[in-house]
Amino acid sequence: MRAARLHAFGKAAEVLRVEEVPAPPPGPGELLVKMLAAPVNPADLNIIEGKYGELPDLPAVIGNEGVGRVVAVGGGVSGFAPGDLVLPMCRGTWTQNLLASARDAILLPAGLDVHQAAMLTVNPPSAWGLLQDFVKLNAGDWIVQNAANSAVGRSVIQIARARGGKTLNVVRRPELIDELRAIGADRVVLEDCDLRSQIGEFCDRRPCLGLNAVGGASALNLANALADEGTLVTYGAMGRQPLKIPNGLLIFRNLHFRGFWLNRWKEKSPAPAIKEMFSTLAGLVARGELVLPVHRVYPLTELVEAVEEAGRESRAGKVLLDLSA
Ligand SMILES: NC(=O)c1ccc[n+]([C@@H]2O[C@H](COP(=O)([O-])OP(=O)(O)OC[C@H]3O[C@@H](n4cnc5c(N)ncnc54)[C@H](OP(=O)(O)O)[C@@H]3O)[C@@H](O)[C@H]2O)c1
């Protein structure tokens, strides 16, 4: 079987290789999973570059999410059988077969769309955590976010809508306005919109939660839109610019500035809550209420092209790796 292995940190074309790797049988408590598909996320690009909060020892098979089918179960495993569709919930997913801990793996409904399932482990749970852990949101409360067409942003729109929340969404491209409205965004505005002076035109009350994946001026624009005592959560830094917060937002408005990292959030979340979250998310996907677009699917043999494409701006959705061939 083949896997995408990283040999050094740097440019994908120089450091990533598709290699033959052994496929050992599952040990006690393990599942052998034949991987079907996995996305290329911004965090994967950061890891390849060597610029992420946690880096693997090299060489390493990389990839942080994906979906596959169980082909064999190890001793002592119950609740899984060959043929089951699963999220392996481990690192090293850009591979054709992997060993996953049965304790952590998530069993999915049999007929779930494989591409949607492949994108279920990282970005929808991040949206879930962002909406759940920082501000108690009541029906009708507003959330303001940037990079709203990203996989996290679209998940925020769709999960918030399912819970009765309202979203004010900032994007960089006008063609995204109708697209996001169609998946339930209440308002969509462009990056150059001055939210401080215009917020009253968009929302019947100021947002209590801001979600920032960009940084710099875009983050400040969100902060300026918030209600007094509101919270801005930073979870991404696509613009690679630091946050500059005017003193007055802290002194006179008492805004709260927080951060979110899924890895830490998962560590502190009880296992039953995580399983329940995935059951709810899978239900939304099955009903077509949580849909993330796919830009293009690449075979593993075109790994470097896939990674390079994922690093380009203005994509129409996620770049996926087809691991089944
Ligand atoms: N903290 C966590 O635990 C966590 C978890 C998941 C994701 N994230 C982070 O969340 C962010 C979004 O991830 P994703 O997978 O949802 O993204 P994605 O689907 O790959 O989309 C990338 C988004 O970033 C925007 N973008 C790219 N460069 C930008 C720039 N220079 N300025 C402003 N916007 C820019 C894109 O806009 P265009 O379409 O206009 O190019 C698009 O909306 C990333 O930073 C990722 O690392 C963090």
C-alpha cells in the first residue's frame, strides 16, 4: 500500500513523497481501515512548511482527517465490523490503509456521502466548539465571522442556523454572497465594509460572538462590530497579520479576546460528548443541512499538485485526495 510521507519541512515538491509502506494486521483494540478520501487543510500546509503548533517527528505519514472502511478488527474490539464506514480519528490519514484505535474511531451511517464524511473530523467540529464554548448563544443572537466561505465558516453558518442563531459573514469575493445566502447565511458583506459604522444596517442587535480566521485589519473590523462584553475568538491566521487591538475596546467596551485550537478542545472534551457531536453532525450531513463544497479530487499519485492547489486562494472548496485507487 502507498502513503504520503513527509521527509523534511519545506516546499511540498521537495519534501513530500508517495511511498510503499507496510500494512500490518490490527493488534488488540485496533481497526485496520482502508482509507477512501482525505482533504488537504490549511493546517496540513502549515505542517509541511514546519510552521504549526505541533509538528510530527520525521519521516511521517501526514494528514489529520479522512474517512475509510474497516477491513479487519483486532482482538477485543466490539461495535465495529468489516465494511463499516469510519472516521479513524488519528493522524497520518494520507494513506491507503491505517491502524486506528477502536476506542477513538467514530462509526458513521453506512450511506453517508464519502466526500462529505472525509471533511467531517476537523472543520465542522471546530465550528461546533467555537459556537458552544465561548458565549451562551440564545436563539436570534448574532455571530460575526470572517473567511466565511471557508470550511469552518460554512460549518458555522449551517450549524448556527440549525440552532436558531444568525450569522453576519465577511468574505473577500462578491460571487460568494449568493452562495452563502443559499446555505443559510443571514447577511454576507465584503471585507472592505466598515462594520463599526454600518453594523446597524445588517443586524437588529450587535453580535455577541466574533470568529476570526484572518487576523490584522479584518479581525479589528469584527471586534468593532461586537456588542459590549462581546467575545472575539481567533482560530486561524490566513492573512498572517497580527491582531492590533485599540485600548478602548478593552477599557470602554470590555471585549474578550480568546483563542481556539481543536486539538486542545478535543483533549478536554469528554468522549461521550465528542461521540454525540459526531452523531449530530453526521445527521446534519445525511439530511443535506451541512454541506461543504469540493474544489477538486486528486489521486494520491498527484499528491504534490493537490497540495499546491490547496495552497491557492479563491478555491471553490476543499481539495480532496482519493486514496481508494
Ligand atoms: N484553531 C483550530 O483548531 C482550527 C481548526 C480548523 C481550521 N482552522 C483554521 O481555520 C482557517 C480556515 O480553515 P478551513 O479549512 O476552513 O479553510 P478553507 O476551507 O481551506 O478556506 C480558506 C479560507 O481562507 C481564506 N483566505 C485565504 N487567504 C486569505 C487571506 N490572505 N486573507 C483573508 N482570507 C484568506 C479563503 O478565502 P478565499 O476563498 O477568498 O481565497 C477561504 O475563505 C485556517 O486558518 C485553518 O488553519 C483552525
